[in-house]
Amino acid sequence: QQQVKQSPQSLIVQKGGISIINCAYENTAFDYFPWYQQFPGKGPALLIAIRPDVSEKKEGRFTISFNKSAKQFSLHIMDSQPGDSATYFCAASSTGTASKLTFGTGTRLQVTL
Amino acid sequence: ETGVTQSPTHLIKTRGQQVTLRCSSQSGHNTVSWYQQALGQGPQFIFQYYREEENGRGNFPPRFSGLQFPNYSSELNVNALELDDSALYLCASSDQGGNTEAFFGQGTRLTVV
């Protein structure tokens, strides 16, 4: 059973544009929601994470929006750059098990010039 | 760079063989989690080790086993390799028994032929 659904599967954005990736979860016990960035041949790198006590978290050009009632969260990349071209994964886990992550299927982002 | 190192980086094995993958956790981290990432998919949680004991397991058969050593490094062993075991195997390091952010190594690419 896929517990974290991620969309879109791929995304093409022009340089300077906003990239938006969405995730939805089913397990109401989830209370930690990180986003990871993965380049080809590399392991996932933690970008930003949020817990349900806030509805938004911003770090630089990256923002997570969280909607607890809808069980949805999203990643916004502002002023997208070609160097942001990578695969992005949302993930979720429960209290006390932050590192036992359930991942989405990934979004391949391409930022064009 | 996360400070999590995995070896080897690439490996080719024959169906039915056994394989051992190794992971050194980030300095100060006492918990190691292993994930399997099939091509084009998100990582899937295999199991976690804390204080040299298994601390949670995903939906993987018993032929996937592991160890954690006193210095917190870890091994993943897979017996009776199957073609579907071909994947990127990721090790993630965290602290506090897995209750902090997970930082991933670069992975071991296993190909079973």
C-alpha cells in the first residue's frame, strides 16, 4: 500500500519560475515530513522538513506548505535555477521514528534556460 | 557531503549468490537505517539498527539481514540474490535512536545477473 502519493512525476520549469511538487499521505500517525533532493548517482540530500504544528516553513528559495486536514503537503521552489534540476522526493514518518521514512515516488524536475 | 560513507560503490553479483554492503555512520550518530531504491522509484525502508539491535523492519524477506557494530557502522547482507534485488542500496545515519533527521550516503549500486 502506497502511503505517500507524489505528483507530478516530471516537471519542466523555466529559469526563474516557480516549481511546485505535491504530496498526499494516508497514515494519520505521520508527523514529520521532509523533502529530499537527489542527483543522478548520489544519495538523497535533506532539503527542508516540517512538522504539523506549523502550516508553512521557508528556507531560502524552498518553502513547504502543509495542510493537516487535507493530509497534503507541497514543496515550492522559488526562482528555479538550472542547478535545481534533480529528482525530488517527499517523505513521511511518525513520532520517535523520524528516520524510518516512507517516500513518495519522486518528481524529476528540469529547469530550462 | 553528509559524512555517511558506503562501500563498495558498485557491485555485480550472480543470482543465488550472497552480498555484504557496508556503511559508516556520520560522526556522533548512533542509528543506521537501510533503504532499497529501485530504478525510478523512491527509497523503500528495509530495517534500522540502534545499539547493535534491529529497531524496526520494513516489508522485506528474512534473506535481508544486518548488523551494527560498537562503532555504529553497519552491514547489510542479502542471501540468495534474485534479479529483482538489483537496486541502489542506501544507508542513512541519524541520532537518538532514529528520532532525528536521516542523512544518506551515496549508495551502493547492486546489479544481479
